[in-house]
Amino acid sequence: MSIKKALYAATAMSLFAAGGAIADGHAKELTIAIVNNGHMINMQKVAEAYTEETGVKLNWVSLEEGVLREQVTSDTATGGGQYDVINIGMQEAPIWGAAGWIEALEFGAEYDADDILPAIRAGLSHEGTMYAAPFYGESSMVMYRKDLTDAAGVTIADNDSWDNVKAAAAAMHNPDAGVYGACLRGKPGWGDNMAFVTTMVNSFGGAWFDADFKPTINSDEWKAAINFYVDLLGNYGPPGSEGNSFNEILALYNEGKCGMWIDATIAASFLEVDGVAYAQSPNAGNPVGANWLWAWAMAVPTGTDNTDEAKAFIEWATSKEYVQAVGNHPDFGWAKVPTGQRSSTYALPEFQAVAGFAAAEMAAIESAAPEATDLKPYVGVQFAAIPEFPEVGSAVAQEIAAALSGAKSVDEALAASQAAAESIMTEAGY
């Protein structure tokens, strides 16, 4: 669809109503809150064409992940109207949609909503209605330097054991040469360190809550997982790991300082070192939930006065046309297109020619298991899709970071985590 077609398809009459900026020749403005990840930053340049064609000025507010979540949640929950378009994910979209905080999204036939990967679309919907459109989707996987594993005489297999992964990290670890065996998230936040930590806990057979939604953070599975995590990063990770999340580790990896990185599949689009190989996430006996499922998506808060224009922008920014725009952009190209959102992207010959990570990425997304199971009563892999989770996850994140830094023992951190989670869940009525 053309940019103008997307814009005017969003109920033309309202565009000419009160303050009708398009009608009287004064361009509308949209304020867009985005996470400061690579694909979002690139969008600002690609979207210059949108402004040129529609006259809609785009004001970008680019924020670090934790800050974005805090500000967007506060503004959206109160109907503040500060933002017209917001970045949210699978934890928020169905909950906020059900609460009436964000608008339902329905686009024309050319948008081809059926092309969106089923797991991604389902995670952004409530009762079959999509409330956020995926800008990109992801799972998690191992990204490792095959030149270093080959030199060390070790291998990393799909769904390898954590013990083998630790052995590989030890073999590659050479801090005198500026190389650390394993780079993993440590920065506190429910979507920062706890995204990775939760998948590790899952792989050890643990969960956030039992069938009655009572916290289980003091379980043997949590203790085994967190002790392993602290030991792995403490011995074979870079110093100051408690301050590292996605962007920090991406920079380290591209400087040649990481032997392996277990994180979002989307990172593969931005790796600039040679010899990177990929493997499905490791586990300690339970592969279900060892790799996460997420989408950074775009939604329209009900507090905006520019609903139609905001929906039109999202329709364009999450379309097949946008993927083509990035692929053909002189500053980016096909290796930089957003992935994990549309099946059609993976069929493009131009993308296949440059995306050596595509098969591993798709395998990870397709194997992610967000459904409730016997081990967990909630939807979500690296999060629980309940309103209370961000508060619980944030409290626990601080404690895990304290254990990683050495400020607390693992037992102390988990005891404090359990107490905080019990207090939050009890107050919420569980």
C-alpha cells in the first residue's frame, strides 16, 4: 500500500474534523515513544519518506528500555496523551487492550494481517483482536564465535546442556586478550536481566508461580539456576555484568570481546564481527521455555487526540512495504530489515542472500512455548501475562543484580525476592 493510501484509509472524515490539519494544509504531528534499539533508531530515517509524502511530522522520543516502560505505562494508564504511538510488547498488549488503555487495530486487506507470524500475532491480541502491531519479533538463541570455539577445540550444539555451554565459555575465556567467555544480561529490569534469567530458570524446571499463583522463587530450581548464572558470569563474563543489557552487550560483541552471547535473535541483524554461528538455547533438562518469545510492537493509547493518524502510521511502519523500504534504503539494506514479524520476509530472495541467521531465528521463534503448562499456570515465556508481573519482576531483578555483583549471596537475594513477590501478589488478592 502507498503511504497516502494507508493514511487516508484511516477514516478520512475525521482527518478533516476539529483541528483538521490535513484539510487546512497544516501538517499533523505525531509523538512516537520508541525503545532505543537498532531497528527503532533506523526507523527514524526510513520514515522521513512518510513525512515527505503525507506532511505528518514525526516527533521521536527514544528511551532506554526500562525508562520507556516506566514512562509509557504511567502516561497510558492515566490517559495523559503525551504520546500518539508507543512501543510496547507481549506482556502489555493483551492486558492493556482488555483494560481499554490502547486502541484495537484493524487494517485493510492489503496489510495482510494473516502474514504476521501466528505466535507473534496471538501474543499481541486479546480475544482475537490485535491491540499492537509487531515492528519486529524475536526469540532467543546462542550467538557464538565459531573461530574461538574451533581454536579452543570445543563445540556448542543446538539445545546443548548448560554444563557444556559453561565448558565452552571457560575454553574461550581469555581476559588478558580482552575476550570473555560468556556475555549475558545483568542489568536489573523485568525485561532486562529477568528476560534471560527467567528462560534459564525455566530450563532448570522452575517457574514464577505455582498453580495458585503463589510465588516459587525460593524453590530448588530457582536456587540451582541463579547459582549457575552467577557462577557462569562471575567466572567467565565481563566485569560489571550487572550493568549490561542488550545494547551494552551488542557493543561488547562487536568489539570482539564476547565468545558467546545468549540473547534476542534480533541481535543477529546487528553483529559486525566475522565467524558468528548460531545454536538453539541451552537447557538443564527442560527445553520448554529455554528460549523466549517477544515482539516490540506499536500501539495507539486511547488518550491521544490523533487516533486515526497514529493508526495510519502504524499500518505503514509494520507493513510489507516498510520491509521493502528498509531493504532498498542506501543506509541499511536487506541484512538490516526488521524480522520475526512477517512470514513473507523470510521468503524474499534478497533477504535470504544476506541473512545467515534466518533459519536459526525462525526455529527459535517457532519452538517458543508461551502457553500455560503443568510447570506454569500463566501465559508467557520470559514473563507472566498478568498485570502484577512488572512489579514482581522488577523487584526480583534488583535482587538478582545484587547477587551478581556480590552485594548479596544467592540465598539472600532469593529470600528477599520471594518475600517481595509474596507481598505484591497477596496485596493483589492472589
